[in-house]
Amino acid sequence: MRGFRGGFVSEAMRMGMGRRFSAGELQTILLALLEQRPSHGYELIKTLEERSGGFYVPSPGVIYPALTYLEETGLAEVENDGAKKLYKITDAGRQKVEENRAMIDQTFAKLERIAEGMAFVNRMFDPEQYQAGGGGRRRRDDEDDDFGRDDGSVRAARQLLRSALRMRHPWSASEAVRISGILERAAMEILQGGKTDPQRD
């Protein structure tokens, strides 16, 4: 269950359903991204979206004021790139990043866990498409003949789950949190082998 290392749902809830950082946190995270490479504003938006698996997508109305603040305070500088602005970190900005390295690393780790959770939900929604995009890998059901031929109640339940997911798709970020929480709890009960309540026997 690598996709839920540390708990996708709990991480998302602690990040306010994944929609916002505080102004100071966002400015520091943007500096950390600029430390990696100079970027345009829209590239920073795309990077945060990709790092969170689509869960956190800041709007231009949030990103550009933060970048303007970084420029005005000397933490970043701007180079004209045609009609666009290319933002670069300054020495003062690098010092700011070093002073907040622990918070930055923790935040990026949270985004990674959330992205893994989102990927898990997407795999549950359409496993055939996910497998087809994985370098020619076979469908997971076909990797084990007995599992693939299962025509009992477990297979029926799997089909019901897939149908339910399809009916709910497309879902919002908050709905993805709810669904992934349900799937996580079900997976944990399966892995525990019915040992959660000994008195039930």
C-alpha cells in the first residue's frame, strides 16, 4: 500500500483539503522551486499540480502576487523573456530557503504522499487504462491465472466497485479524499485477514 504511506487522507485534511497554503508557506515553496530552476509563473503552477497529482492547483491570482512579493523583497528577480517574466532566485532567496529547509522538505513529502493517493484512486477507477500506459504491462488480473478466472463473489464485488467509481467520476479533490479513505480502510481490512474483531468468529 505504498500509495498510502503515512496516510493520504490525513495528509490532505491537514493541508486544508489540499487547496491552499498560507501566504508565507507558498512564498517559501515557490523559492524552493526557483532554487531548482528559473521558471515562469505558469510553470510553477504546473509543477505544484504535478507534485500533488492534481490535488493542489494554485490559481494565477495566488501565484503571481506571491511572485511579486518575492521580487519586491529581493528574494527573487525577474528577467524578461519576450512577453513573459522568468523568475530567478537571488542569494537572499537561497538563504531564506536554507533557513526553512526542514519545512520545505516536509511539505514536498506531503505533496508526494497526496500524489500517490490520487494515483491509487485513478488506478482503481480505470485499471486497464493505467496498465496500458505502463510500458506494455499486462492487466493485473491476467498476471495470475487463478485470480483472473475468479468468477465468485469477490470478482462480483470488484466489478461493483469499478461500476461505482465510474458512476462517481469525474470527482472533485474533496470527493477523491472521501473515496480514497473508503478504499484505504477496505484494503487495510483485507490485509489484516479478518483479524480486526476476534469476537466476530
